[in-house]
Amino acid sequence: MVSCVMQGSAERSPVSKSEEAVRSDMTMAVAEMALVDCGRSSAEAGLVESCRLGDAQAFSRLVSLHEGMVFNLAARLLGDAEEARDVSQEVFLQVYRTLDRFQGRSSLRTWIYRIVVNQCHNRRRFWRRRHRGRSCALEDLTGTDEVRLSSSGSAAPSPLECCERHEKERLVRSALERLSFEHRVVLLLREIEELSCEEIARTLRLPRGTVKSRLARARECLRRELLPYPREGDGR
């Protein structure tokens, strides 16, 4: 009996060592990720502190790090490139004025996301109260704006690919604009900005369950909006 147990133990020991090695590797990987996050947090805290002390170069660095994201999100929330440029300026003006209120409970990026969403929400309320004047549709983006909205650095596509891509983008933009602002926000933050539900909840100051239900509803609404249009491979 003892010999059988010892034999069984000896037979299992290689597996046990293998599992131990995997656990060790996972622990090291988690530790390395924690160190990276810690280093990033320290760098962010240093940048914020320099901005608070009036370092103009530090604030320029902060703007350069986040201006693409700010314009990108504002343009997609508002559907208007000119308004997005105005909102971007307002966002960084508010960041400059209120940076002392940033307490570091969330990342700086999450804090700025919240400012963008609030600014866009206020701008849309202004539109409802007052007839919209001159605007610049997303189709009329400048070259600089196109670069900001571009999400890939791949080689230039062919003219046919450009036409197909612009047509798809136009259909999706049109469908997004027919969603409610609340649904559009959670969908863009999740699918475009790739925030987790927890990060979206912190950004919008909503319960995680509310974020998940809005996201599910937003996806369903977008799917219904796109149903009338043929997809690739439909042969239509």
C-alpha cells in the first residue's frame, strides 16, 4: 500500500512541478505588469504635479498625450468636426483650471474622458435650445483631423478600399447619430476607446450593472439601425 502511494506520488510529481512552474511564471508576469502600472502611475503623478506647479512644457506634454483621444471621442459623440475642435479646446481649458481637483482615484485618462463626455452633453443641450448654425460634417474633416481619427498606421489603401471604408464609416456614423446620447457614450467608450465596464462606470459615475445594461441595449439598437444595409458577403 505504501509503495503504491509512493509510486503514485512519484508519478504525479512531474505534473506537480510543471504546475508549479506555470504558477511561478504567472506570478512573475503579474508582478511585472504591476511594476509597469506602478511606473506609469508614478510618471503620470509627476506630470500632473509639474502641471500644478505651472510648468508650461509639462502641460503641453499632457495635451499632446491626450488630444487625439479627446478629439476622437468628441467628434464621434457630436458627429461634427468643427464642434469637436471647439469642445477639445474647452476640455483642455477645463483640465488646466481644475487639475487641482484631480485626486488620482482614477487614471488621468479616465478623468479626462469624464470631462469630454460632460462637455459634449452640455454642447448637445445647447443645440436643443438654439438652432445649430454653421457646422462641419465629419465628411469635411481636415487632413490633421483625419490623422487624429485614424486608428492605424498601415500603408495607404487603394482608391476602391478608401471608397468602401468611407461608405462603411458613413453608415456607422449615421446609425450612431440615431442612438440616444447615453447609449452612444457607452458604446464608443467600450468599442472605440476599449474601456472596460468598470472603467466606464468610473468615468460616467454609474453602477457597473447600469453600464452593462446600457451597453447591451446600445449594441442591439445599433444592430437594428444597420439591418437595412447589406454586409460583406451578402452578394447584394
